[in-house]
Amino acid sequence: MISPGFPREMQFFTRGLREQGARVVGLGDQPEGALPAVAREHLSAYLHVDSFQDEEAVVQRVVDVATRIPLHRVECLWEPYLVLAARIRERLGLPGLTVQETIPFRDKEVMKRLLDAAGIRTPHHYSATTANGVVEAAETIGYPVVVKPIDGAGSESTHRVGSREELEGILPGLRSVPEVSVEEFVQGEDMTFDTLAVDGEILHESVATYIPRALDMKVNEWISPITLVYRELDQPELAPGREMGRRVLEALGFQTGYTHMEWYRTPSGEAVFGEIGARSPGAGLVDLINYASDIDTYAGWAECVVHGRFTQDVERKYNAAWIYKRARGQGRIQRYEGLEAILSEYGESIVEVDLNPIGAPRRDWRRQLVGDGLVVVRHPDLERTRRMAERIASHLHVVAG
Ligand SMILES: Nc1ncnc2c1ncn2[C@@H]1O[C@H](COP(=O)(O)OP(=O)(O)O)[C@@H](O)[C@H]1O
Ligand SMILES: [Mg+2]
């Protein structure tokens, strides 16, 4: 298991593997003492590397270890090391995605070209490696466009560009980005399609929406981002995205594990492809998926990987939403405003409140998606869940000073 303790979720996947009967060898750049306790307790051994920078050196370390400890699978759910995982698999002759099969999940241009060939609706797109190339692509597509790194994450260095002047304004900031995607800007909502699959067959699926769109929450500090997991998947609004998701997994030859796809739902109801990762969704979306059905997809993922099945009973009970809060003001957290009213009004539907403690320094919302804390609500009715989430977004304030 590569990076068994970081990000936070990885410890629970690691535990899942152990509970499914696997002996888990961790490979990570965190010192053993810095691993979260849950990860440490469920590892049979831990191989510490100072850094993942020199991939070949890391592969060689694992190959050496494999002469003493027989390794049967290499798993990784942390985006930066997916190719490394594939390289180790290839070297050891183990099952799972190869390097060739992993690259389309890492390079957003290769990804979209493959999906175009499969007849899937992607945004009109070009790759560019020079400032002139970006301008040329943008003018061919027509404004507004989106410019983003081909291997970006968390909307980092991602821009919506409305005109040539705006484009000239952002080009200097992109000098450090070797290759970008220039895309048609697709109007609509940001949606996800998250799956657990075995041998290409989807055994569990979930759909969520980001409110507002990920790029809007990234550029506006005052926004409290909401993510909402749908209870009811069999509604017509979600059908085009689910159908697209199946075709995408097939086109990319995904086999076993967690996947996280993003798609855009246009005002006319069309699904347009966004991106896909051969990994679990980040930022706590796994927890939200679990809350929606009272299931454990950490363990469920491990069951898929270790035993090739997913046997949890899934009763879709709730729509589940998180609301992330960003403190108002600078300095230390002074108080929470509106918390009591929200607890007394929605108490039964609130399953988690985890706010940055009073007295703690406010966090950098640009670096930590969760900002200064979160509230999680769930309810069987979609509209009620959405209304509660929106009300918490607008009426709960974490105040720093
Ligand atoms: N072609 C596009 N049209 C509209 N919005 C886009 C487009 N591409 C990206 N975005 C916005 O930027 C966000 C981040 O882009 P994405 O490709 O998902 O990269 P990341 O890996 O950073 O999440 C998306 O969730 C969406 O809000
Ligand atoms: Mg994204």
C-alpha cells in the first residue's frame, strides 16, 4: 500500500485491507512515527523512503523487499503515485493497471483523446506547451475557455478566461506549468460519478454534486462549499452522467478498485465529461458516500481488491451533504455564530460538526479544502437536504479576530 498514512483517508483503506485478511506492507515518505495510529496498527511492515522523487530508486527498493516478502498486489489511492504503483506492478509482474493504462488517468489530454475516440462527449480541447499555443487554442475554441494543467488537482492554476485580455493577464502565471489543457468552458453543474469495480464491473456507485462549482469555490473566499451525495440514483437528471461513467470506465479499461469521475450537467441536461481518477474521491467524499447508505466503502474497496467482491448490503437511505466553513477575519478563532440555532433546528439530521476550535489559528482556506471546519447533514428528502446545507452555508459563521 503506497502512502498508507497520507492523505488522511489512506489509513482507513489500509485498515480495510488488513481486516479483509491481507498482510499489508506500507511504502511511504512519512517517518514511521508520523503515521496515523490506524495505519500503523494495520501494517505488517513499513518501508520508509526519504522521498518519492527518484522513482527508479523506490522501485528498486520494493523489488529488493519482494525477494524477502512475497508481494501479491500493489495498491495506491493517492494520485501522485499512481504511475509509480503501476511501474512496481510491471516490474514484479503483478495484476492491476500498467503504466500504459495508468497514464490516461493522469494526463488530462491523453484521457480526453482516448474518450473522444470512444465517442464520449468531452469539452472541445487542445493541449498547449507555449504561450502562443495557449492563445491559438483559445481563439480556435472561442471564449470563454478554461486553461488548466494537464495533471492538475484541486483547481490549482485553473482559470476561466473570458477574453484575449484576460488570457494575456494569466499567461505569466502559467510559466511554471509545462503543459496545459485549453478547453471550451462548459456551462452547468459540477457532478461526480464514484464507483467501486471488480474486473471492470461496477459493484457500487454514487453520484454527488459540488455547490457551487469547484472553480467558483476556489476563487471566492466567502463561499462555504457544499458537496451533496444523492440518495436516489434512478432520476432522469443523473442518467446521462451514469451512462457516460460506464462508457468511460470501459474505454479506459479500468479493472478493480475505486474511481472518481467528474462530469458537467449542462442546463439542457446533457452530460459532458470532466475528468477521472483511478482512485477514491478526495476531501472526505468517501465519508459522505458512507453516510448516505450507512456503509463502509473503505472496507468495501478492500474487499474488492482482496477478494474480488463487494458484499455489503446497500440500502440508500439518505442524501448526505457537507458544508465547509471558512472563517471570517484573521487571527484566531473567536466564536461561532448561528451554531445553536442550526443545531436546534436541524439537530436530528446533523451527523458531524467539526469546527476549528476556539483559540486555534484560522486556517488557510486555499491550502486546506475543509477550511475552518465542516458540518455534515443527511436526510431522506433531497430538497430538504439541499435547503439545510444552503442554510448552514449562509447562517453559520466561524469568526476569527
Ligand atoms: N471545460 C470546463 N468547463 C467548465 N468548468 C471547468 C472546465 N474544466 C474545469 N472546470 C472547472 O474547474 C474545476 C477543476 O477542473 P478539473 O478538470 O476538475 O481539475 P482538478 O483536477 O483540479 O479538479 C472543475 O471542477 C470545474 O469547476
Ligand atoms: Mg476535478
